[in-house]
Amino acid sequence: MIYFYIENTSTLLPGIDHIVELGSGKRKVCMKFNQVSINGLTPLGTCSISNDTITGDFSGIDFDTDVYVYLTGTGLEKLFFISQFMNNKTKAIIKDVWENDVNFPQQDDIGFYKFTRQNRMTIDAIQELAKEMQKISCPISNITRPKTWIQPGGRHPIISMAELSTALVPLGYTAGASFGEVQSLKVFNEYDPDNVKKFGMQWEDFNEDRTDQTMDAKLKNKISDGIAKHKVMIGS
């Protein structure tokens, strides 16, 4: 999640980069991204751009993990989101990092660099997303104020345990899920010198929906071992 929608606004909060007017009083709030630097990096190659399409050899870019590309050139010099590849990765459709359409004049000899999903959003942006969820849940649904963060899936920025802890603990969050690094063991008194493992609760320990007789025995052993190690076993 890199944006949300609101009906109106009068001020830009610290985690907000800009707001896109969509008409009918609806606006798209685009969250702030961390600055990126290509100092010391070697470009993967050069490409050309026309409108929202770049043409080159993009075989070294993984669609699922390297979702951003930095382009050099007149009016570029920033990060873009790779929407799709075409023609055996010789063409790609790009958008801005908030997945809005872009349109550039023809330009050649553009250097390109790949970037992963890690460390993309600012701490202020993460906080604003969490605050928005709290605002939605309390007055409208009248449900308990959320204290657990669930990492959205899809080709969106990955938020680390440390980033979640920094952003969410001041808002009253007590635990959460995150991608991209070693997860919590979910055990009592786990070694946690940085006090962030409570935000590493990603993925289940076992899945009851995809079992057969062989898997059933393995699951029973896994659950028994977990209990013996004082683990919190999470199933789905």
C-alpha cells in the first residue's frame, strides 16, 4: 500500500508526498518515498523511452522482486514502478512509484538501474498509513482500535521489522508482520536485542488446508515440537 483515498484535505502531513485530484471531490493521497542514490552503482545497461514505454534488455530484472527502475536522462533522474514487461523483457511499461501513469517524449541512451522493494517508504509515511487505518476502524466500524500490523501482499514496498517498530510503537501497535528478513521464532523470551521481533510474525507455521495422510503426521510432529520448545504455533 503506497497510497489511500480521501474526500478532502487542507494540509499535507509529514508522510504525504502529494495529492492527486481524481474529480468528484475524491483525492488520492500518495505517501513519501525515501530518497535513492545511484552513487557508486553500475547501470544494468541503456534503454530508450517513449511515452510510458522503455525499450532495452531488461533480462537482469526480476519482475517480482526488482519492481522499481531508476532512469537517468533529461526530465527523469528518479525511481519508476515497472508495471509490466513485454516482448521477452525487451520492453516495459512504467508508472511513477505511486502507480500513476507517466508520459515522456522520445529519448535514447538512458541508463537504468534496478531497485528492490526494501527501504522504500519513509517512517512518516508508514505512520500515516497506520493512522488512516485506525481512523477508518474506530468511528465507522466501531471496532477495537487495531494494534497489529498486517503486511499487504503484492508488488509493493517491503517494510522491515525495524521500520515497523520505529513507526508503529508510538501509535500503540504491539505486533505485526513483515517481509524480507529473518522472522521471529515466536518463542517466549526470544533473543531480541533490538526489540523488533514482535513485528516479525509473518507466515503461518503450518497449513491445515493442504494436507494428506503423510502431511498430517508431519504436522502433528511439527506442532508437538513447537509446543515442546514453547513456541506460539500459528496455523492457517
